[in-house]
Amino acid sequence: MSEKVYYIEAADNEQDELLCEKLKKLIEAENLLEGIAERDITAVKTHFGESKKLGYVRPLYLKMLGDAIKSRGGVPFLTETSTLYKGNRSDAISHIAHAHSQGFGYDATGMPIIMSDGLFGDEECVVPIRGKAYSSVQVASLLAKCNALVVVSHFTGHLAAGFGASLKNLGMGCASRKGKMAQHSTAKPKIVKKKCTVCGTCVKWCPQEAITLQDDSALIEAGKCIGCGECLAMCRFDAVKYNWGATYEDLQKKVVEHAMGVCSLFPGKSLFINVLTRISKDCDCMGHAFEKVAPDIGILVARDPVALDAASLELVEKTAGKTLAQLAYDIPYRFQIDYAEELQFGSRDYELIRF
Ligand code: SF4
Ligand code: SF4
């Protein structure tokens, strides 16, 4: 059976205020928050962005969603988890301070920010799943205590997953630190010595201080590396390589299985929103300069994150007139969708409903 995916079309560079108003009308007209009941504690998961200069979902959308949840009697809060790498989002205190500096304070969104994985990212619950890589996954513990979930994701390219949207936001973004480590465990880059110019750029960007410069090339200390991929994205000399054959499939499988675990906590009580504007080659975690790779497309909403990501991907490629491999990274990027359907987690078959 086809899953309904609602589509609000945007003109290129359309104002967020206009798009947000259309999203509000869609949610009301289709009663998309009907799963949220009186007093339901509702986690609204998003990504606060790495810097104001980059692509991320702007706070006004969260304000509108929070108000819509409250109007149903729900009790919403904004939530995130700590990053694996050191930086301004690696613990609850710095992450919340960063979110405020990005404009996500209570005054702007009407929702408090509560981290789902505790002060240091290590508060987790074990969720049983029927996966192939895992029989259980480690999810941020607070989510298990909530009644409903709304996930608001920014569609971007991604150097290991191919693209990041709802599945990635659920799988990686709602995992505890251990869950994230498990997903990244095989994604380790290597330096190609003969290509390395010893320029030092990767050293500057590595969040783990895992790279040192030797006489003839950079060197990665595998034990410190968390597989974040900043070095790959920043090297201008193509001197950083991943073994994608062993990596992309493994990472995407693990992301999907973690996403499935998170969704299993909210049967009939979740909604997924993908924002397809300011689409960049790299995900919103990457700290380097924003590079828009496709025209703005709009906003897609669905109850099935698999159908939503499938529809989002296909719209990006159709609108840009290029494959995602041409727009971002040349890796098998559909794997996460196909694998999710294989696990019967969701459906890649969808009906696109323009609103
Ligand atoms: S950025 Fe690339 S070329 Fe420069 S030191 Fe690092 S690996 Fe070598
Ligand atoms: S992937 Fe590269 S930038 Fe990231 S931690 Fe490993 S060495 Fe550092």
C-alpha cells in the first residue's frame, strides 16, 4: 500500500515565513497531529545547525509546530543528543547554549530544550528490534519516557549515508553515544601518502585531534578517530580515502536499525517532516562553508519516514536534473531506503499529495 507523502512546493529562495504558514495550513487541514492526545509529552527532534551561516531548519518552524502540539493539549519540548566529536554540541550544556545562540531559545520557539541523552550523551535505553545487524539498539533514554515524537529534518547530502533526512535524524540523531559509536565503528578513513601535500587542513578540522603531520604525509591515529569524515570533506588533494565498500552499507544498515528502534517507541504517535531548502553537499554537522547544490524544493510530511525519505530523494533528483551522486557523493545512496523496506520498517512506495 502506498504511504501518503504531503508536498508543499517552494519557489527557489522562497521566504521561510511563507513556507511555514503553508505547513501550518497543511497540518491543520490533514489533521496530521491527530496522534497527539491531551497531556502527551511530545519530543520535537531537530538539529540546531553548526553555524548561522549554514543550512538548518529555522526556529520559526519549530515555534509553529510547538504551538500546534499545544493546541491539541500536548506538552512539547525540543530535543537533541550530544555529538560524538568534541565541539560546541558534544555535551548538554554546550549544546543547549549553542542552540540558544542559533536562535532556538524559549522566547523564539515556546519550547524548552531538553537533551534526550543526558548531560554527557551516555543516558540510554536498550530497545529490542528485529534487525539483521542488531537484536537491540541503544537509544537516548528520555525518548522512551515520551508519548509522541515529531522529527523535523533538513535534507542534505552526506559523505557516508549518501544523504541525511528523517532516517538519519532518527538513527544517528536519537542514538546515545554508544549507539552512535556502534554505527560509526567501521567508518575509518586513511591517508593516501603520495597525494598528501602535508598542508595541515585536515589537522585543523579534525574534532578529535586524531591527525598529526609527519615529514611526508598526515597520519590518522585510528584509536582516536570517530569516522566523522571532516578530513575527507576538507582535503582539497583527494588524499583522504574511505573504504566505502565496507563502510557505506554497514553504516546505513546500522542507521536504519537504530531508526527502527526509535520509531518502535511511538506506534501511531509520530510525524516526520523533511525540509528541502538550502540543500547542501554535506550535512549540517560539517563546520565548513555552506554550498547549495540544488534549487529549493519545499517541505514534505509523512507518517512513514521511509516513504518520506524516498519521496524527498526522488524530488531532489528530479528538480535538480541530476543524480544525488552528481550533486553530493558518488556512493550507493538508496541503500538506506531499500534496506528499511527489506526490514519491513516502512515503505518506499508512496503517493505524493501536493498541497
Ligand atoms: S588536508 Fe589532505 S593534503 Fe592536507 S595534510 Fe590533510 S590529507 Fe594531506
Ligand atoms: S574522520 Fe577524520 S576528521 Fe573525523 S575524527 Fe577521524 S581523522 Fe578526525
